[in-house]
Amino acid sequence: MRLLQGPEPTLEQAARAVIAFGGIQDCTVQFPDVPQDSLRRVAVDGACAVLGLGT
């Protein structure tokens, strides 16, 4: 989280980072039959959206 939000993130920033990382982990469990490259692309895009980052 520190790499994304710095050493002292706001509560909102910290919560978004937790949601983004947790969401990526959940995708690997929820979509085991999706090709890794495809899943990686949409999961990272979704995490970036949660973090408010452009892709």
C-alpha cells in the first residue's frame, strides 16, 4: 500500500488500496477458467479504477 498511497494515506486511500488488492485476489478464485492474460488485464483495470488511476 505504501508504494501506491505513500507512507501516511488517508483512510479513503487506504480503504481503496485494500479493496483493489482484495479484488484482484478474489478474481483469481472466482474466475479460475478464464485465461490468465485476459483476467489479469481486466482485474488490473478494475483495481486501477478503484484507486482512481487511469489505465
